[in-house]
Amino acid sequence: MSDISVEELARRRGVDADLTIVDIREPWEIEICSLPEAQTIPLRAIAADPSSIPRDREVVLVCHAGGRSDQLAGFLTARGYDRVRSLRGGLDEWAIKIDPSMARY
């Protein structure tokens, strides 16, 4: 398991067809800000049934600050998912470094 920087994700999103972004935050958080191409699957749903996460492509898990996505990446890696990464710093760091127009909370 590894993480991915906001800079690397910014370079690869929309270009790398093998990349899936999954936003694991709660619906109220997604209402504040999100990446438009991200699939939204709450963390609790993935923890209950990880089968919604593809095994055949790289998956970047996104949360607010990176803590939940890092924990979930570890959980999935322990269950045999070898292409799961966590967005380091989450959407908060994304808003600071990549898209300052994104709402922060």
C-alpha cells in the first residue's frame, strides 16, 4: 500500500484510463466539495462489502485530510487489494495546492 500526492493525482486524472478515484466521505461532506469524476462510496459501505472496489485497476481513495482513506487502504490491502492508494492530505490539501477555488471545511 502506498499513498499518492495531490500533484501526482492532478497530473494523472483524466489522462490515465487505469485510474479510478473513489471518494469515501459522507454525503454531507461531498455536498461541500468533490472531484467531479470521483465515484462516491462511503467508507462504511466499503468496509461492510469491499467488492465495489475494483481489483483490476489502480484505485485512489479520497477523504477530507487523508486519515480515513489511509486506514481504508490498509484494510483493503490486508484483504488482497494490491492497487489501492490513499490521497495524501486529502481534498483539503487538494484545495490548498491544486484548486484554491474548492470549498474547504
